[in-house]
Amino acid sequence: ECAQPFIYCIAQALHGEDGVHAYVGREASGRLNHEMELNWENKPHNPYVTSGAITVTSLIRPDLQDSDRFAYINDMFKKMTAGKAPTFANTTYLEVRDAALHEHAVGYMLKEEKVLMPDSDLRKDLDLYFQTLCMEWDGDNLSIAAATLANGGVCPITGERVFSATHVRNCLSMMATCGMKGQSGEFVFSAGFPAKCSKTGIVCIVIPGVLGMAIQAPPLVDNVSARGLEFCKNFAKQFNFHAYAEASSAVDKIDPRQYKGTAHSNISELLYAASTGDISTVKHALIYQKLDVNVSDYDNRTALHLAAAEGKVDMVKFLLDVGASCDKKDRW
């Protein structure tokens, strides 16, 4: 189930935001995750309920053969995790496929209500959905994938852009409002950051611009890891990562985004990040350290000079978008 946010991002990359949400809604359902209910538009409520997850999975390359569709998803996961793809539990897949009567019933309900694409092959779509449920992640892989979301869709290890920032924003919005099943409302109220749980006891956490994290503690309460919930609550008490908390309102909490370096070290960090294409660090410097995007070093080189010299195209585009000047001259 923790793969669902990434499947949602892949679907958006293929069809765009509007293309995906022509088939699935974006509201918390207020119901149990597996209920056979659609919203007032006759769509699944969101991409993370069972009906929504099946629908979104059905959008992944239906033009390909079964094995190639799974390989396509696996290749996207490799990009997210710097080449460390999850493994596949074939025995579990066979057991799930044969025993998942409810998921088959949900699939036929979607077919009957004409929720799926007109030419959708339900058997193949359900098989692909079951395959994604049976991918086995370790803590490192899932944490890297979560960090890719935290980094705006760019893998923090390889620097490769996997998803657009807009699609990641949509994904994190859905995680915040719907990712913790029936406890999503309470979770966003108390913890205030995006997370996705699974009935295997995993909680995948994303702190935008900071980190991605995966924890596993199998004992469940209402289909959510009890210890995972407790960890998140204690984490939120210690660190100021609640989405709606101002930095000044939590002076007793740790916030690593509030860096207290010297002016010289902050500028050096900004310029080095620009030269290496580290957009997340540059954003941090501009937003939290209040640095001028056109600040320069001893050679009068700005972040834009360095990014252009190193061929960091995405960084150049970003700097221009936030007001970097093309008229600044270095000492050469």
C-alpha cells in the first residue's frame, strides 16, 4: 500500500493531473478504506482508497503487455531509489490474487459503474494492482523514495528529476488528507505532515524540503501501526514540522530549517548548491536564510553564473524563475 503515492505520481506523469482526476476524486472519503462507495461524481473518493488505487493503477501503460507494465513501474521505482528497486514476493502475489475476493468485487463495481477507461481489461488491471501490493521494500529503499518526494521529485542521491514538482505537490496533498486511512484527519491535526500507512505496519513519512523516512512496527490499531503513530506524535512534539505552525510559535521545538550559520558560510553554501544542482538547498537558503538570489562571491560570481558554468539546466531555470539577474558580470 505504501507504493500507492508513487503509483499516483507515475499516473500523473503519464496522463497529467486532469487526466488522472477524470477517473478519481481528491477528497477524504470519511469511510473505511475498502468500502464499495463512490463520490457524488461517480468516482472513487481519492487515489488511496481501494477503489481509487485500482483505478489509478489501471491508468499505467495499458498499451503494454502485462509483464512490460510491471517492468515500467519497476523502472520508475529504480529512478526514485537510485537504482535500488524493490523485490517481488511471488508467493504472496499468488496468495493475494486468489484470496482477494473483495478487491475483485470492487473491480467489477468500477467496471459496472463505467469508472475505468472504456477499453480497460479488468483482469489485467487487477493483476497489476496485486503485483504492486506484493513489492517488498526495505527501509533504505522506501526512505530514498520518500526523500525523492521530499525533494520535489528529484532523487537526492542521483540528482535525476523523476516527477514534476506539481505532481509531487498533488501527491503530498493526498498523503496529508487521505494517507493514514481512517485516522488521516486526526493525524494531520496532530502531526501535520504527509504520511502513508499500510496494513503491514509501515508508515512512510515525507517532510517537504527536509527528509523522507520509513518505519515499520507491525502491531496495528484500526489498520495503522500503533507504534508508528506514537512515533509520529512524539516526532511532531520534538520537531517543528507541522505544516501550519509558524517558526516563531514553536520556540521550544527543533527546526533544522532555521540554520544559524554566519553570513559568509550561508552564501558559500548557496553558491556551492547552485553549482551542484541542489535545488532543495538553494530553496532553503532563499526562503529560510533570506539570501538574495543575486548575491556573489569574491569573483562576483552569482548562483546563476555557477549553475550555468556547470551545465545545471534545471537549476538555471529555477534561478531565473525566482529572479536571478542575467546582467550580473563576474570579474572576468
